[in-house]
Amino acid sequence: MLTVVIAMLLAQPQGCGGNGKALIATAQVRADAFDLSGAADAFASAAAASCNEARLPAVYLRALVAAREAYRFGGSTESIASVERALAELDTEPLRSAGETPIVRFVLQAAIAASQSEREEVALLIEYAVDLEAQRRAAGLSGAPVVAAVEVAGDLWLQVHRYEDARRAYVRAAERLGRTPRVVLGLARSAARLSDWTAACTEYKALIAASRSAAQSAPEIVEAQTLLRDPMCLARQQTTP
């Protein structure tokens, strides 16, 4: 992730000063530690400090978090209002001109559909976003900022209880992005939902090893530690040479 942060810093316009660059670095660290809300706030602060490149990540991450929360309310009109505002903001400059914006748009539309458990719509929208992202990456360009569309695909399938689809999505994400902490978490969760305890225990153990920047109190780390103390995992640890 360090190379991504450096690239983002170098890409900043002259108006993006040292404070803004530091905020972008902080945002990436928070995202790597699963704190998307904190990352969004840091990106928003960087954007306010004239770092235009931070604006799209700020809008995107805040909307992703809001869409996830909206699932608790069945994706009601009120619960998705902030996501709809984010989609409208994508039509303003400079966001409209950013190459990643179409990917972000489809990801957020898929997230809205997932909040309403519209699985067929999720499939159409998120696969289109993933394909767009793959095309850009094949051309040496960036995909969705911070949280790739191919990662979100797994998250959305988990959310709507399509666990086999989720696992396939995370496997594809691992192939394209590598085994990032977010991907490893997804592999662990999908394996656990499928009662594949050998894979789940292995992946949760790998998550803890890979997430040294995350606070031990982070819900994702607590989740991993809790499952590793489960008899299902303890029995496998005892039988492992």
C-alpha cells in the first residue's frame, strides 16, 4: 500500500500542501486498518486542504459505509439518501472527469441494490463495475480508490447471504490485487459462513498476521480472535503438526 500512497502524493496538484499530503497518508492507514469512516474523514479534510485527488475517495468511502448501514433498514428511502447524494455529487466537476468515477458510480448503485436485497440487480451492477475496473487496470490505470470494485463484490455477496458467490469474488480479488487484509477477511468470513472451518481458521489466523496496522480492538480483529478461540479452530490447531 505504501507505493499507492506515494503515487497519490505525487499526483497532487501544487495546491495540495504538506498537511493535505499527511492527511491522505493517514486516510490510507485508517483504510488499511478497516476504518473506512475514519479514512473518509481524513480524505475529506485533505480535499478541504486543496487536495482535489482526495475528493473522490472521500465521497466514495462515506457512501460505501452509508450503504452498508442502510441494509439494516432494508434500503429505505431515508437510509440511502446520503448514498443518492453521493451519486449526484459524482456528476459535479472535477469528479465527473475522473477516470475512476464510472466504476465508483456502478459500485455505489450495486451497494444500494444490496441494501434492498435486490440480488439480480447487484449481480448486473457490480459485475459491470468489476469489468470496468479490470479494463482500466489492464491499461495501467487505477480502479476504484482505496476499496476496489472487485473487493466490494465479495462484501455485497456476503451481505445478501450469497456465500459461494462471495468466496468466488474474494478469490478473484486475491488473484487481481493480492492477499490484502481486506481480501483475507473476506475469504475468512465466506469460509466461515460455508462452514469450511479449516479454511476459515487458516484465513483468520492469516488476517491477524497481515493486519498489524489495525488496532487490536478493531471489530475485524476481535472477530478473528474470537473465532480462533472457538473449539472448531482450537481442535484444528491441536491436530496441525
